[in-house]
Amino acid sequence: MRCGYRLRGTGNLSDVLPPTVKKIAIPLFINTTTKFELDKKLTQGVFDEFVARGKVDVTSDPKTADAVLTGTILGFSAVPAGFSSQGSADHYTIYVVASITLVDSKTQQVYYTNPSYTFNEDYEVPQGKDFESVENEAIKKITPKFARNLVLAIFEGF
């Protein structure tokens, strides 16, 4: 008898997808925020994470895939979480909210959906800089973590 509990990160894609799904398409996420190229960066991060795990083939073309992972980036914010002795924000919590769905290409069966997948990560601003000047660097830093957490959520089925 199995208890239903397992360590995070030990989920198996076969627990979520049927064996007929051999290739997943990940088309460019839709970006409803004002952050330039956030869609490209996050989509590429998720694509790379699936490739690194090697559980299925990955493509950007939905026509050639057994399942399609779509995403809409709904929100991006950087909230000050710490301040320097001069009173300027030097530590931020970055939030990304996205609607994510993984569906079968033929039957449209939903394998995973989260209309408000939320990711947050702390980012420390280097001394003498402000967040606006390092925002692209911060996005680059959080992208692999966003992707890893999303793929784990899909593998775990929640």
C-alpha cells in the first residue's frame, strides 16, 4: 500500500502524462506585462528545463507534438523587501504570475492547469545600484528557477 506522499522533485512525468505523449510543444508564452522580452526569457527557460530532464522530446511547433504547454504571463512585480542604511531598497522580492496549461494535442485532455501559477524569488541589488538598472540581470537570474519550479509542479501534478 502506498501512502501518497513523496519527496518533492521525485515525481515522474509518466504519473501525469500517458505513454503516448512523447513530444511536448512549448510555444512562446503570451506576455501581458510591460516587461520587454519576459515572454521569450521565461519560455526559453521552461524549454531548456524540459530538455535537461530528458523525459520527453521538446519542440516549439504545436503541430508536431503530442501535447502542448501554453503560458500567459499575467504579472511581474518587484517589491522592496529590505533597505540599506541610506534608506534605499537593496533587496527585492520578484513575483511572476502566469496561467499555465498542458493539454493533449489530439483530444484536448488537460494534463495540467494552473490559472495563477505564482513564483517568487528574492533578489539582492548590488551596492550602489538601483533595481531598475539591474532588472534584466534579475530576470535572467530568476528564469531558471521559475522554469525548474514550474516543471516540478507539472511533474508532481499540482
